[in-house]
Amino acid sequence: MAKSAGAVIAFSCPNCGSEIDVIEGYTTTKCKFCNSSLLITNKIGAPRVFARPKTDKPKNILRERFGMNIQIIDVSLIYVPFIKVSSEIIGWLGGYKKGVVVQEPTYTDSGMNIDTMSTPRLVGEKRVKKRIRRILEVKLDPSEFYRYGINRVSTEGKKFEVYDDEILHRFGDVFDLPLSIKEYMEKASDMLIDEIIRDYRDFDDFEYYLRAIKKKAIIYFNPIYFARIKSGGEFYTYSFDAVNGKALVKDKGKKRKEESKKVFVGINTLYGIIGTVGITLSLISSSMGRGLSFVLALFAGFFLWWLQYGND
Amino acid sequence: MATTDIKLIPLRCPDCGKDIESGEDDLVHFCSNCGSGFEVVLDKFKKVNIIFVKPKEEFANKKLYYLPMWQILSKISINKKLNIDISQIPTEILANDRFTSFLAGLLKKEKPIDKMMFFVPAFGVTNRYQLMDQPGYLFTVKPPKLESDSPKDMVGAEYSLEDAIELAKVMFLSIQYHTDKGLMGLKGADITFDYEKARIAGIPFYEEKGMLVDGLKGYKIFKNALKDWDKIKAKLEKN
């Protein structure tokens, strides 16, 4: 989790209006045109930025990748957030790991001599005492869409803009952050400290005092296309980055395939049932009155719904 | 409705209005014109007390560069009495009567509470910094006498007060790191730090053979232990 290459965030200079590209994480910058020194401020403790999708024709991309004969069931764009937190971890650690005494048989010209063992030696004993001052970075996925490959989304080479709710919703839905930025910062600090101490878990005696300082977070909203497609008789979920087109996950939905088969193969049967139920209801309603036929219609509706979705 | 929680604002001194040139990672900014300093907390300016320190007379004719250090007064309470052998404490700490008596007093008291002044470098450092004796640590152990000087141009600070308080705690708890006979068990001591007041001290340094030497005690830092020293030097000399 070393520090990654920075993304670029586009701003307008408040003095001359020129576009200024700022490297992520910077707190100040300078306008190249009017030479003014500028301070980057934010209200929530972490700047929120977004990237615009480079394509509004995701179906073309899907057909390019999977062929013209695929069936695109649905495709939608969702802005998925991820948070990059960098921090300097400071402090110290110290510990001791007991070794194991090893004694091996000795060897002579005629082979192994099991009667004489070698001098005992201590193997694997470790003593550590370190000062720590390290800058580390971690990427958090608040949506937890791991199975859609969100961890593969990168900021490298992308241009981000200051978050604007209105613009984002013009392109698609937006996944909101479930926790506060403070909670994400704490989570990230624990993860970074854990990264340092994990090498010493098997130590017999271990003490540390590590703290995360200079914590910086940026919340990126990256547009992702999520698609459900049918290709070669198989059903897939497919996600790709809407900025650089990078494929994230192509997941063969085995379970979905079986369920879908049930729905799609049995569709004629279903129409048959709907027709039969309709005729039966009209016959019943003429002989038993509207109230009862309404209740029966409700039951029939529920039965049809159960056939479609009851096992999801 | 459009939400803009991040914006660019001109970096000008809130006291005298002069433009301030700061480094990309600076969190505390100093005005070379009126000598005031301020932190930016979220989108608000927060004034920071500042003292520019006069160098010792023998260093006054050197070309001096001012680097910021946080000076933090903190109340320390040890909430559980510890059985610690003071003789385990390393010589550089024992050499200073004030610090030794502070620590010894703190550990012997029934309800150990005392005040201590920490010096924490606020300038950006590289990993080289941890390989040497740190002026912040040495200043804490042997505090220099600070005499106020007129405002100087100074490099911005990369560590906020909040970070500096954490660094001070690490410095205090690192006493056990320095002991030769293993760990002293301060970690399990349940120590409370109550920050009382803080200011930035602009400490004069001069260059000498790849090192920066402070103009108060003569402690040295490798030049390459400072982040972007050449850039900082060029900026300070330009002004």
C-alpha cells in the first residue's frame, strides 16, 4: 500500500478564471496564468471529486467486446465512490520471538551417524526494535461492490472535477457513502497500522505504539457501467469503467442462468396459466360475485409472482 | 442543487493581506510581511501563535534559514503507578536534570501528574530524518532559551497542531524504545496527555557541509532529511 501516482483535479482560478490542474492531496497550488497562490479548502474533511464518463453508448462497447449477436438485458451507469486515504504512520515497535533448538544427526564418510548428534543450535529467534515513520496509502470501497471489481478502478491518467451533485445525476445514479468520512479515516488508519504489525503476529512478546498522522482523504466518484447480457446461451453480469473503458468483471451468473432458464423457457406455459386463470375468473365472477373473484384474482397474482421471483 | 464542498481561495495573510507563497503540502502558513501564522481547519482560518527565535550571538552573522517547530505544553498524567527503574533511561535523557527529575517525579508520585514542554519539528521531513538524532527530541530533553526576534521569512509547516500533539506523545512514549534492557512497559501505563497551549517557534538554522545546524544549541540535521531542501532554500533566498 505504498503511495500511488496522483490523479489530477481540475479547478478554475478564482482570480482569472483559467483552468488549473491540481495533483491530488495538495493543499496549495499556483495559477500558471495570473501567478496567484491559492489554497484548497473543503468543508467535510475530504474533497469529493468525480470523473465524467467518456462514452454514452455502452451498448456499442458491449457489442464490440461480445459480438453483435449478444442480447443486452439491461445496462446502467452508477457513480461508485472509493476513498483514498494516505497517512504517515509514526511510533515504534519492539518484540521478541523465541527460537527453536535444533539438533541434527551427524554424518561420516560411511553415512548418517545417528548416535552422535550435532551441537544444539537456536533457529528462528528474532528480536526487533524499530522506529516507524512511513507514509502509506489505502483505498476503501464504501459500496462493497467487490464482486463487480471496484477494487480494479484506478485514478491514474484520469481527470477529476469538483463534485457537483446535479451533474452526476445527469449521467446516472449515485451511490452515497454509508458512513461519515471520520469513520472511514479511522478504518483506514487501523488498516495501515495493521499493515505494519502483521509481520510480527507470531512474536511471543510484542509491543508497539503507532499512530496515524497527516491523514488525507479524497473521495472519488467514478462512473461504472453495469450490464446484464446473454451471450452464447449463457447469462453474464459485466462491469466496466465508464471513463477509460477498462473491463472490471465478467461474471458468469450460474445461479442466474438456472433461474432465468426457468423463467424464459417456461414463458409459454406461464402465458397459458394466465389465460386459463383469466377465463376461470370471469366464469367464477359471473356465478360467485365480485368480492370472491377479487380475492381469487389476488391469490392468482401472488402465485404468478411466486413462479417468477419466489426463489430469488 | 449544486454542492461544492471544495474550493480554491487566494492565499493571503488574514492580518495584513499580503500574498503568501506556500508549499503544496503545507498546513500552517506564515506571512513574511507581518510574521503572523495561521492554520486552515476545513475551510476556516485559525490563528497560530508564533515566535521567531533570535540566534546565539556567535551564529548571528551566518546565512540563516528559519524552520518551524511546534512548542507544546502538555499535562501528563500516568493513571497507573509503574515500577520503573530510572537507571534504565538512556544517558542523553539522564544528562538533563530537568527531564530526569520530571520523569522520576512523575513516576514516584502517588497520582502522577506533571507538565512538560515538547518541541516537535513542523517542517516536512524525509525518511532520512529518523536515522539521526532529532533536534525536536534533543530540544525537548534539553530545552533552549528562546528569545524573540523580528518576523522572518519561514518555510510553511506540514504538521498541524493535532499531528504535533500525536508526535509529542510518541516522543514521550519512545523513552522506553531507547532503553537498552528491553521494554519498560510505559505502553501499558495508561498515560493521558492534556494539551494546554502551543505556539510555533521559528528556529534559525545555517548550512554547514551537507548539514543544517541550529543557531541555538548547534544540533545538526542532514540537509536531505528535509523534504525538498533545495526548493525551500531557493524560495527563502528569493524573498
